Amino acid sequence: MADALTIAALLLTAFMATTVVLTRDPARQAIVLSAYGLVLAVLFVVMQAPDVAMSQTAIGTVVVPLIVMLAVHAIRRHHGREPDDGGER
């Protein structure tokens, strides 16, 4: 049973990593990155590393996507684009 859970967590992690890479819009990528961080935290719990999972949850699920979203917003403001126009000129 433990092997099946480990394999499932690894496959879900690989799927989410691929999804992050294939997402083109930076704002959406930050949201998918947050979900990927959550999946990584689950993987760490399955691999019996709860301390690493807590760190991953705090940093990978919350802080990094927030910084990415703030950077995307600042770049769009600097270039005179509104955040909801799709980023096209």
C-alpha cells in the first residue's frame, strides 16, 4: 500500500511539474505553481518528511507564487498595461 501511495504521489508531482512548465501566462503560472507546491508538500509527507512538507507549504505554496504575482503586476504597471488585458500589445 505504501508503494502505491508513493508512486501515485510521484506521478501527481510529475504531472503538476509538467503543467507548470506548459502554462504560458505568468499570472496563471503562479497559480499553478502554488498548486504544485501543495502537491510537493503532499509528496514530502508521503516520503515521511513532515518538517520539509511544512516548509514547502509555507514557501512553495504561498510566498513564491505571491512574489511572482507581485512581480508580474509591477511589470505590467511599468509597461502601462492593465493586469486584466491579457498582456498583449
